[in-house]
Amino acid sequence: MENKPIVEIKDLYVEFHSDDAIVHAVNGVNLTIREGETLGLVGETGAGKTTIARAILGIIAKPQGHITSGEILFDGEDILKYPEKEMRDLRGNQIAMIFQDPMTALNPIERVGDQIEEAIGLHNKITHADAIERAMQMLELVGIPRERYFEYPHQFSGGMKQRVVIAMALACNPKLLLADEPTTALDVTIQAQVLKMMKELKEKLNTAVLMITHDLGVVASICQKVAVIYAGEIVEYGTLEQIFDHPTHPYTIGLFGSLPKLDSTEKRLKPIKGMMPDPTLEIQGCKFAERCEHATEACRAKKPEIYTTQDGHQIRCVLAGKENA
Amino acid sequence: MSAPLLEVRNLKKYFKTGRGMLHAVDDVNFTIDEGKTLGVVGESGCGKSTLGRTILHLLDATDGQILYKGKDITNPTRKELSALRHEMQIIFQDPFSSLNPRKSVSETIMEPMKLSHTMKKQEMIDRTRELMETVGLAERFWGTYPHELDGGRRQRIGIARALALGPRFIVCDEPVSALDVSIQAQILNLMLDLQEDRKLTYMFVTHDLSVVKYISDDILVMYLGQVVEKAHSDELFKNTLHPYSKALLSAIPVPDIHANNELVTMTGEITSPINPKPGCRFMARCPYASDKCNEPQKIEEILPNHFVSCCKCREINHL
């Protein structure tokens, strides 16, 4: 039996309005993250990854951003209907987010410990002294000596700052952690340390994680489920094994073909031709058709339905299940 | 054997800071043969970009020698330097900040030709058109400005500009690290095609080991300003000898769920490059460190054409 779902996104649409155009950032996304599960959301710049995380947290930029339809069920309740006050109780408490850039996620003129303590004090009825003690424990949990509570962000290196940000996100024991490219700004050796730590912490605290990344290597090392997103649509979803051993959507296959591999001797990469479509255009058919070598008229005419295999591997492609499944 | 196109001997670049001398590049030696690619890898702050810039005289060397086609170009005169600009060029990391936002695509690509005062106007226009085609920029972008273009196209402008004067040698300073993977693959393939067509020699600076393996013939691994390991690309990945290279290699997340890569744990973070101690600079993070490592390290040829700077290398690798 699979675990109980923590968050269920149903048919979510998000638009951004500018003076003369509407950007269709998220187009009918369905996603479920279950208790204790790490879901990797993989895609390129502008695919809508961060927008989904922001929608869950209720921090879509206003007034230009609009959630035009859909539901986000958190623990069974539609949080899109929550008033701001109730969202504020959830945010940083039951749902926390790690932002991409640790350099800008911390307040430069506040001691790092106080920044962690703030979230704890806000969401728990405990004394200030207890909150400080808990913040110090959080620092130790992420491998930073408690004495450094009183230091400022500029006294920390990039990897340390990201640890502080993680400590802050985990301080209230959230049920759901949204990690938006948490290691992209770090060097590989530091990235390896942070990923290892996140994996250990996740197992210890049993937090569900939405891991947003463009790096399939990071997905392979930390996730159980994978959703591939392209131009605001989930094009493929499955377990780690399904996606890595049997990538089926032409875009997913293209992503793997674009990566130089350490263990192969191939002389040329197989990149995906072209670029992601302009998000202000409304495209009738498959959004990937323009770049797809298998595209037919049928692909351009109508948005493909999701094809689901017997073991739950989902592919949004007309060809799925026809030739090679 | 042909003579190397570029040779660097004991190159040093120090920066004066409030707290002492910052050893950004410290005693680096290497050669690159014509038509080959030298990959330079390391983490932020290891001096890899400074190395590239010092070779191109965007920074002045503190000490050491740079030889181009056998000729010493360490301290060129103004005239020599402008001649060198025709031979050696650079592609920058960030296609967003390395382009002048007030110059259109064609103006940017034409700029080096204008500055060289060697071409007539029509020649420059023809050449720009040709270059845009070479790097895959459609002619409709002739008068377009950088802010209207995405990262991949901007990087194509950067490449076209570097090619404008027909250089032999190009320093590629992380040219794909700001790009998405599918675009990254397009640009890498373009660079390889250009190299084949024009017999270009590249020095490819990057932190991404899978990219460097894909594109390089030889690889230098740098740590805090020094070369810790130097070998042919295949050899380096097959027989990684230096503890730092091993750690770096094991830290890359591999997009393969069946890969069994044991993480070589490396404690701590990069130490300060300001007034470094004479011993091994990796010592503080090295799992094999001992007293011997406090002495200055020499780079030695451990296996044929495979150089390592580590006194414990033979012991660790059972050689």
C-alpha cells in the first residue's frame, strides 16, 4: 500500500499577466506527493517548476500572478481557499521552502540563529529561551556548531548558509518541504555533502519533499518518484526506476541524450532541437511537437491524453503504449 | 610531434589583499598542442578562471612565462598585444553580463573587427553574416538586442564574437554552465564542430566534470591555485590518483540509478588562498593526510604522462 497523500495538486492553472500578454506558466498540472516520499520535479528554466512550489505555498507574485483554476489539497483540505491568516499558520510550519540561492535567502543584518528562532517562536507556544535552545539544536542537526548561532550570514560560506536555510525550513518539523534547486548554487563537493545530509534528515524526520531541480543526477541520488515538466505540463511521471530505466516521453529521452556521461565514449551529444515554446502563445496540441522528431499532425491538433501503464507510469504522448510499450 | 601551440611555465598570479597575498594561480605548468582541448577543472576559487585570463593578458602575470607558438608573450608591447588578440580569444561564462545591452547582435559581433582596423565595412558585414550562420543565429536577429534573446542564443553571440578575428586559440570560461541541459548540449556540439572545421585549440575551464570529459583531450585538476593532477582525459577518469580528484569525481551526482558510486567523504570546505602554508593545500580536507604533507608537494609523473602532486599518491593507490 502506498502512503497517504500529503499534497494533491489537481488540474492547476497559473497565469501571469503583463501589459500586453498572458504568460501561461502552469497548464493543468496534477501531482500527488505522499508521506515520507521525495518527488523530483525536473525541467528546464521557465518550465513552471518554481511556480508550482510557490502556488502550494500561496506566494505567487501578486497582482500579476493568478491561479485561474485547480485545487491544492493539503492533508485533504483545499488550501487555495484558505484566507491569508490560515495560510500564514501553515507556511514555515507545516509547509516549508528552501530557496535556490542561499546568498539571498538570509537576512544579512540578523544573526543566523535568530532567523531560525523566529520561525520556531512564531509557530509554537514556547518561551523565547526554549525557542533559542531549539534553534541551536537545529543548527547542530545540520552540522553547524551551536556557538555559531550568534554570527551573521556573511561569516558563513555558501554551503554553510544553505545548511542554515535548511535548518530554518525544518525547524517546525514540516510535513512537506519544498526544495527549489537547493544545491544548484553550490560546488559539487559541497552539493554532495548537502544532499547526503538532506537524505539523512528526511529519513529521520519522515518529511515529504518536493525536490525541484534541472539536474537528473540530483534526482537519481535523492528521489523516489519523478515528474518531468515541460512548458507548464507534466509530460511524464513515474518511479525512479520507470523514468531512468524506461524513459518514454520524447522530451525525457531528449533530456537524457543531452547529458554528457562520465562512463561513455560517445563523440557527440544528441541535443533536443530548438527551444521551449513562447509561454504567451496558446498551443492547441502537444507543446513539445515543434521539437519532437516523431511528431505527426495528430500531435499538433490536440493535446495528448495521459497514457498510464499497468504499474502507474504516466506519459503524456500519443505514441505512448503504441509502438514500444 | 608538433610543437605545442601554447606553453605555460611556472605561471603565478597573486592578488594583494588587506590580509595578505592571495595565491590565485601558483606555479602552473602545462602545454596545449594545436587543435586539442585542455580541460581545466576545479571548484569555485581554485584559480581556473584567473589562469585563463592571465594567459590572455586580461590580467598581468605575477611571475612565470607564457609561450605562444614558441614565442615568449609574457610581457607583450601594445602592438604585440593587439596582434595577439587576433590569435587568442575568450568566450565568457555568463551570456547575460558579457554582452553590451546597448549593442545589437551584429554590432557586438562586428566590434572586434572594427577595433582591429584591418577590414573594410562591406567585408565586416559579410563576415558578420557568415559568422551568424556558422553559430546558428538566424539573420532576422541582425538588429536584435541581447535582452530579447534567451541564454543559448546569447552564448552563440559570444561565440561568434570570439571567432570574429579568426583566432587559433580560445579560452572557454564555463561557456555552458549558465545554460539548460538541452541548450548546453547544442552549444557543446557547436563548439566541437567549430573546432573540427577551423582546427581551433581550446582551453576549456569548467567545474562540470562530465562536460570536461566530453570535450577535453587532456585535463588539469586544480585546487587552490595549484595543479594537483594532470593527465589524458580517459586516463584521468580511469585511473584517478589524487585524493582531491577522487573526491571531486565521486561527488558528481550521476544520472544513472544503477551506478554504484561510493561517496569519498571530504570534510570541510575549501581553505583560504591567502598566504597559504607551504605544504599540501588539500591537506585539511584529505582523508589520507599525515605529517609528510606539511612539506611542499612536487608534481611527479606517477604513470606515463600522468602527473600528480601528492607525496602519498603511490601509497594510496598501491603503485
